[in-house]
Amino acid sequence: MVVDLQVVLGYDRVFTVEPVGLSGGLALMWSHKVNLCIIYADKNLIDVEVNFGGVSFFMSFVYGEPGHRGKKILWERLMRYGVNRKDCWGWVGDFNEILHNGEKIGGPSRSEGSFESFRDCVRVCGMAELSGFGDGFTWSGVRSKKYIQSKLGRCFGIKEWKRRFSLSVQVFLERMGSDHKPVLVRLFGHQPGPRRCFRFDKRMVGKQKVRECIVGAWNKQNGNNPRSLVERFRNVRRSLGRWKRESGINSKERMCALPSDLEAAYSSGTPDWEKINFLKSEVAHAFRDEKEYWRQKSKEKWLVASGQEATNANAMAQVAVEYFTSLFSSGDGGDQSDIFDGFTEKVTAEMNERLTREVTDVEIREAVFDIKASSAPGRYGLNGLFFQKYWDIIRPDITKEIRAFFTTGTFPQEWNVTQLCLVPKVINPVRMVDLRPISLCTVVYKVISRVLVSRLKPWLEKVVSPTQSAFVPERLISNNIIIAHEVMHGLRTHKL
């Protein structure tokens, strides 16, 4: 179970403390980029030394005992560390304890003496709580028919921690399926992610006013000047993006808004459990929609070119451009017509007539519906599903432009704008040669390619030599290797 969770979350290492009976158990996961040494571990504490990015520090992951007797043993162990540990050190976890009655809402007040052992531990170790964002009451539940909220989960650091990680903060996330909130510690402050681009997905199909938006944007006129396909795609993207914001279908925004509503319902002095259950159901729907939408997750990689490290998106893009420009540039090869002297013509007049005949609307339609619906979208976020579901709207203009290409042999430069997805060949790529490029072409470009493929496919066996084993149906590139191996084996074992 823990290993499965490790794989899903994308961590490379895991350390576990086995549960006692049916309760307890701890798991610590980390990336292979982090050098981590386990110093001590039991059912309440995992104490480690971490080295990451040239920075070393100690971290104690805490799970406080629910009972008072077990807590004192844990606090005493932490104080023994604190007497001698002056280097950068932090705590994080569920302490199952508070420092005073102000960290609890609801229920009877506790005596001041009940807080002393935890206060002493924090004082002796020189700890101070990190500044945080969100509601710090990380636990809520019903005890003795009273609804109680307490600050049980948090992060502490000593002065050296504050000096080394001056921007570090703790973020109290929304509770999901538990009575505890997760606590996220950011060592270098809040770092906003990249802006998300528009993507058409199947959640939009059949929704109210989507078809009207597409029709209006596609047929939008610019005076008497005809609209190009690129302009039409841009109009559709803007129109659907505006509809998406107004309709509330954006699952990412719902995932942000609904947990806040759920948290507000939990934080109420008299929670409405019917409303809470409804909001939980809506949160689950939002997560399912988001999972359906994002089938792939890409990560930025660090690249090195000519000994210089690329540390941002623009530098990484420049490294890629320089690499592929050098790779695909060619010099003057001279006149190579002599190479083809004596070759027998393979393409007959009949074959040539069929290959060069005018492209029909039927061929274009078959090519469109042959594209995988969930294939990578083009520059404007419109994938194969959009073309297939709304073909009746866009068909006249698409077929006209594609047929014009087969007549003139040219198409607009925007059709050839291709996004590159760099897939690592090794675990930790640092050079461009460590990455395999996958070209994500526009859908119109794919349609043209498939029309050409459908024209060439019936004639491949007659044009391609029988000894050519690649790119031909029912032939494998390994066939020639196997035949050569068998020939050499036969020559060795059978004397002439």
C-alpha cells in the first residue's frame, strides 16, 4: 500500500515504521535528488539529517501520542537532541498537543499545568513556530457531543533555521477525507506555478451554449476580409475560454473554491453536516474531472549546453533551439544525381496518376476521424476531439484550405508550428542528447500527413525493396538482424 502511494506521488525512496497492531505506522518519502540519513525512528518520531542543493539541516517528523504518558517520553527525547543540536533544525508533524487554551475552540478549558511539558520542550530546544497561511486549526471533531477545533499540526524551527530559510512558511491545506489538515512547508516561500494554457477537453462536449460559442467565433467576420484558419482557431479559443470561466467548469478553480467553502463549513461553531457532505461530494467530482483532464504531467528539466547551466524556461528553450538547429543543418552535398544512375523506375504512370489526383472531401474527413481524439492539441489548444465533434461547423473551411495546399504545395507558416516534448532517456538528464524529442504537431498538419499516408500505403510493397524491413506493414526491423544471425550461424556450423 505504501509502495503504491510512493509510485503514485512520484517519490524514489521510502522509509516506514511498522504499525503497532492495527494503529500507528509512519512513512517518509523523498526524491533521489535529496541525500537523507535516518538518525532515529520509532512509532512517534523519525529524526533525519538532510543534504539538498548543498544545504544541510536536521528535520524531526513528529507524531505525538494521543495519551499523556506517551507524550512525555517523546518530549524528553526531543529535549535531549535540543541540548546539543545547534545546527539548522526543524520540527513538523501532528504533535497532538497545544501550547495554551487559545489554540483550541470548543469544549472545556484545560488547566495550565497540562501544557507545561510541551512548553518546556519547545523552550529548551529553542523552537519557534513558522509563520503560516490558512486556518491553523488543523484538527476538528466531535468529543463528548461538542464540536472542537485544535492546532495540532504545525512546523517549528530554531534561530538557525530562520536564518538559513528566511522565507520558509507553513501552509495549512484544506482537509480532504480526514479530520486533519495537511501541513505544507515551503522552504523558499511561495513560488507560483506557470500559467496554464487553454485546452479543449471532452467535458465541454454537449454543454449548454458551447456549440453556439463555436459557431459564432468560427463565422465571425472581419469586414470584407476573409478569415484564415489560424484566426478562426484563435477566435474559438478565446470564446471557449470565456465560456469556461463564466460557466464554472474549470475543475482547477473548483478544486480551489470548493475546499475553501468546505473549510468554512467545518470552522463554523455549529457545522451544518448536510452541507458538509454535499461539499465533500462536489470536491470529489472536481478531482475526478481534473484527473480526467490531465492524463499527462510534464516536468521542467535542467539542461546544460557548452558547460552553461540553463536555469529558466527561456534559457532551456534557447538550448533546445541551438541543439536542433545544429543537428538538422546540412552543408552543400554537391550533385548526387550520379547515385541514381541505373536505378529502375518503381512508380508507374498508373501509380503516379492515382497519387497525384485531386484530394477529395471524403479523404480529408477520413483523415480527421482517424486522428486519436485525445491526441496532443496544437498551438491553440484544439485537439482531434474538437475537430471530430464539430466537424459539421468547421468542415467547409478546413477542406477548402487543405485542398488548396495539395494544389499549390504551400501552407501558412502557423500550420507548421510544432511543440516539442522532451522525454528523458536517462534518470537524471543534464544534456540535450539525454532527451528524446517528441513532436506535437497541429491537427491540420496531422490531417495533411494522414492524407499523404493513405495515398502511399497501397503502393509501399511495390515501391519498397523486399529487403527493406522497416516502415512496411507485417515487416519488422529485427527481421534482417535475425536472418543475418542465422546465415552466420549456418556458415559456422555447416562446412561447404
